[in-house]
Amino acid sequence: MDILLSTMKGHATVFDPFVGSGTVLTEAMRRGANFVGFDINPLAVLASKVKSGPFYVTALQDKADELVTRISLDFGKKIEADFPGMDKWFTREIAVELSKIRRAIRQESSLWARRFFWLTLAELVRQVSNSRTSTFKLHLRDPLDAPLDFKEVCRKYGAILENNISSYIEQAAVLAEILTNGVYQPAVKIKMHNSAMFSRISGLAKKIDIMVTSPPYGDNATTVPYGQFSYLPLQWIDLCDIDKAISNDILCSTHEIDARSLGGSIRNANEKAESLSEMSPSFWSIYKMLWEKKSTQGHAKRMAAFTYDLAKSIEVTGSYVKQSGYAVWTLGNRNTGGYVVPLAEIVSEVFNFCGFADVARIGRDIPYKRMPNKNSISATMTEEVTIIMRKE
């Protein structure tokens, strides 16, 4: 990113169509760039909005003290969340404690502070629910692996809050020379949006200097189910505080967010595969091999659905990039049905089809993975490839 930004004048605009936890956002801010970020997952949008500031350090510390006091003075027993499976995923005692925290956060008048407190609550919910913390999927804990004692829930929230404030202070210090009265001056826009949608965001056409992202390596159902991971925390958060456009129907089931993500639907998968044959010969080659065997036709459909949505996202988001602008995508070649899917080649070919030229390709070992080296089907990824493309 540094090399590309050095060739541009003024505040360049960096775009991440799969913003996730906000890594590209924070790196762009450290370099004084404008930023635009999308994600389909409300929890990812919340995390990125919190990381974008404002950085009112003293005010946040004061508000956090007031929040902890409100929680300690709340002796109510009313449970503030209600959704299918509530009793399955939370004991009543823990739900009562989480409700105290939720009521206290709602009493905070500043939206920026509420968002910070909601994100902290999301971290706590994962730790105190009856779901295992060793996987992104929702699985009941082993009875011997009991969640945190309900008497410790509010204390634990305070500890997580203190740790998050420390990170907030560190980020404010790094950005000190760029901030004006605690506010990051270059423009930051983070929106809940599906980057694979056919509709384009008005006003973004040819406005992006650099598109930097690391998209999913496959559909959420067979890779990392981020939607399931987010489902329980989001039940305790006021969605309107994340984005006023969010509808509650995104939490209608534990699988809804994943179903809306890339490759979430395999409907008309064969037709989608044929439409990709001209865009990516590498895709078509692996698809035909998977389709030839009855035992791997399901894999072929899922791969086609995911690749089609990914290609659509490239087509749409690529239209936002300026002429001579860049796309920098970090990818992994996953295994499916006993074959390696050459995702880097596929994405490169789709970009070529959409008017981008190859500039460079950089490989690296993945230094840290929140997944096992093998799953029930095959080995998982240990390497990534970053491809750099330039819009002609």
C-alpha cells in the first residue's frame, strides 16, 4: 500500500469491499488516506465504525466509568433479549446479567460511545454463551466446559472494556498527528452492503484509487461461518446503532447472514458456471473436473455459486476504481472435492476480463490461522497470494 500511495497526490481513497475486522481501514488511516468500506455482516460494520473513531479518549474513559456504575446499581431481573433458542444458548442467570449491561449501554446518549460499548458486549457474549469458543460455528459446549459463572459476567465486561480502551488509546496515539480534536479528518465511509449485488453505489464510480481486500476463500457454509459467529452477539445489540438501514430479518435464523454472503445460494449453479466459462478458463477447468464425478457435483455447485458471486463483486467494485487505479487482493487456493481451486488465477482472469492488467503477484505463508491444518474433508490453506492489478 505504501508504494502505491506514494505515487498519488493528496489524500488517496482506499476501498475495502469486504471490510471484516477493519485491518485495511486502520492501515489506510495510519497513512492519512480516505477510506470506503463495505460488509454484509453487521458485526463487521460495527467493529470498523468503532475503529474509525472519533478518538475522544478522556470522554470515553469518563463514560466508561459511568457505564460501569450504572451496571452495578441495576438490580433488575428483566431479560432484554428474546429470540428463538434463547434458553439453549444462555442460562437465565447469565441473560439477566447481560440485560443489565444492555440497559446501561442504552442510557448512554452519544452514539459513538454506545458503539464502543456494544462492540465490547459482543466480545463478552461469545465468552458467556453456551456455544463453544473454539470454533466459529454454533455448537453447544461440552457440559464439563461450563461458561463463565453468572456472578462474574459484569466484572468480566469491565475487564474487556478496560482492555479495549487501552487499544483505543494506543490507536489514538498512532493517529495523533492526523487527528483534529480527536476526529480523523480524511473522509471515512463504512456501509453495510453486499458487494456482489448487481446495483452499484451512486457517487462511487471511478472514485477509488486503490481497492485493497482479502475476500472469503469460499462460501461461509464450507469455510468460516462468520454469520453464525456473529449471530448471538448481534441479538444483544441495538442494530439501529450500527446502521439505520439494517433490518431485523438479517437475524431471522442462525444461517441468514451466511446465506446472504458470497455463494450463499446454489440456485441455478450450473447456469452460473457456464456464464463464468468465458471470464475464467481456470474456473471452467476445475468445475468440469468436479462435475464429471457424481460424488463431487455438490462441490462443483458450491464452487460455481461462490465464484459467480465473487466475479460479480469484482465487476461491480471494479467499476469504482479510477482509470490507472489499482486492485490489491489477497487470496488463498482452497481445496474442495479433492481438487485445489486456483482462486488467485480465477480472480486474476476475472479482473483481466473487467479491464485490469496484471502488475505483480506476491506469495507468503500464513503466519497465524484460526482453523486447524486439516478439516473433515481435506487440508486447509497454509499459503496466501496477493495479486496486484491496474485498471487500464
